[in-house]
Amino acid sequence: MTEWTLSFVLREIASAMDKLIDLAGQKSEAIVDGDIPRLNEVTAEEEELSRSLAALEEERLRLVGSSDQGDPEIDRLRQSLREKADRIEVLNERNQELLRQGLRLVEFELKLLLPQPSYSGTPAKGPVVFDHKV
């Protein structure tokens, strides 16, 4: 294996983070569209990228303290990575909120469809959702 420089590793991390940003957008679309198969695909791609990022992070930690320190390119790359990390955090928070809203909607719809418990001692009656005939 050739010896990697810190700037090379940081550029590779930046590239992986760009892909994560793109995947976060795809995930948002899949959530909004209710496209579960696509959501599973995106999640699998994210997991693969996360493994790659972990390996790159190990290499970055190994290289910290190398002669690249104080290099303006390194400083620029670090700032870019911070900005990308902030963007990923915002996108992930948005996706979490979309999922929470989707869950609330499903819960609301289930309450409409399923009988609610009665506190007067009489059995609860509500719309019949499932046909019990066999």
C-alpha cells in the first residue's frame, strides 16, 4: 500500500461526506414518498459509507502529527469537513422529524380504524377493520 498523506485522507473523507449528504437527501425523498424499499437501499448505502469513513478516520488518526500540519490546504479541508458535518447533522435531524411525523400519522390513522377502549365498562365498539371470516 502506498503511503497516504493527511491531505489525501481528508479529501477522501470529504468525498464520503458528500455522498452521505446526497444519501440524506435521497432518504428524505424516500420517507416523504413512503418508499420503504428505497429507504432500505439508502440505509444500506449509508452503512457501507460509515464503514469506509471509520477506516479513513483510523488512517487520519495515524497521520495526525505528520509534516502536513500547518499546511493551508489541511486547514481548508478541516474547515470544509466541519461544514459538511454540520450539514449532515441538519439533514439527519430533518429526517428524524419526518420519521416522527410519519409515525404520528400512522398512530392517528390506527386510532381512527381500531376500536378505542371504553371506560364505562361496556365493550368498545368501533369500525371493523379486518374481516374475521375464514
